[in-house]
Amino acid sequence: MKPEVPAAVVAAPPQGWRVWWTAARPRTLTIAVTPVLLGTAIAWAEGAPHAWLAAAVALVCALLVQAGTNLHNDAADFERGNDTAERVGPLRVTAAGWALPGAVRGAAFMAFAAAFALGIYLVGVGGWPILAVGLASLAAGWAYSGGPRPISHTPLGELFVWVFFGVTAVAGSHWLQAGRLSSAALLGGAALGSLAAAVLMVNNYRDLASDLKAGRLTLAAVLGAAGARRAYGAMMLAPFAVPPLLAWQGRPGALLALGALPLCLGAVRRIARGEAGAALNLLLAATARAGFVFGLLLAVGVML
């Protein structure tokens, strides 16, 4: 039996497009932007022609897939009974009663459909590898919250993020420009994927108690609170091994990304000292911001 839609939990909910903007979770959309910027920058630094239109379309597609995944998760988690009054995470529009589950799910599929339509052009540019990447990304975006065993309910969520919002996104963006694989793009994707996975880790760490109560076995639930904090620290700091490797490969400007280290260290210290509850919502935003800064500095650096 599906849960009833509750009354709105705030006095003045947003109107019109602002409801959907909230549902798309704008604080996390940088996770989709940065890999496209980095993959494109690495390809251009390696001498690939500047295919501006392909880069722009890839960026829009990445945003649509991320927004669609978030929208689908919003509706699916409510219908499964995961988003209850006990949840301390950022507000979800379905649970708040701002939109019906069917409407939110419909918006998710509209985002996926728009990404598919734009992806036809990208397949024309990049060929069958882009077709494979695009279809896999759309399927993963649905499977993250859909089906009998959603990825978000398993310990594989962080791996999913690392693969699709890190390695695949950077390498795919690079392929669109250069038509080949690159060790630099794979390294950069691994680094960005780790930082993106840290966003999910802090989200699941915050929801650890409610997830366990609901039988949701995330990686944080498997590791326990202390293990989740250590894993978060590793995800935030491991990427800083990549700029020196890229510098050794002949891109010394990549060291510019080390400028994001204070942001990541600050985030790790916050979780280590035991921040909990609603304070972790701010840490989630800070984690996404640190990943964006790292990716942007790395993209600029490789082109110097």
C-alpha cells in the first residue's frame, strides 16, 4: 500500500518552476558539470579540435541525467516509505506534499527522454562508444532508485557514482573531443568520481539510523558510523594523488588542483569531530562544493 501524500511541511511552498528546481537538488548538480569540463579540458590540452557544440550538448545531457536521477529518487523513496517525518536531510518535494509522486516521476522520465534525444547528436559525433555510455547512464539513472532492488538501497551506491559521475563521464567527454581514450582522462575521472562518491557517503552517513530502521543496506550501514567516517575521509583525500601523477605525465599545471586541499581537509575534520543531524546537510553541500573546486582547478590547470 502506497503512503498517503502528507500535508506540506512548510507554510509557503515554492511555486511553479521553483518546485522542480528544488526537486532537482541544485546543490548536487555540480557533480554532473565538473566531469564534462574536465574531460573536455584534458582533450583540448592534448591538442584535440575544439568541438564546442559537442561539449555544450554533453553538459546539458549530464545535467538532465543527474536531475532525472534526483527526481526519480524523490518520488521512489517517498513511495517506498523511506522519506518520513524522522528524516533530517534536505526537503523532498514529494514527501512535503508539493507535488504528487506520479508528477515527479513523470518529470524524471521527461529529463531522461530529453537527454536521450540530445544524445542522438552526441552518438553522431562520438559513435558507438557514446551510444553505449549514454544508454548505460540512462539505465543506471533509473536503476539507482527503481526496480525491485534499487542501487541506492545497496552498498553499491558509491561505486555507481564513482563509475558514472567520475570515470565514465570524464572519459566520455574526452572521447567526444578526441575520439580516443586517455590515461589522463581516466585518472581525472577516478579523482572526480571519488569526490562525487563522498557526497553520497555523507548523505548516507547522515541517514544511517533511519536507513537501518527501514532495512536499507547502504555502504554506510555496512561499514558502521566509524567506518563510514573513515571511508568519507579516504574518498575526499585520495584524489589528491592524481594532480602529481598528471604533472609527472607532462601537465605541471594540474598541481593547481592542490588548492582545493584545504576545503577537503576542512570537510574531513568536520565529520571526524562528530557533526550529526541537520549539520550534515551543510557538510553535504560543502563536499559537493569542494569537488567542484577541485575539478575546476584541475581543468584549468591541465590547460596551462
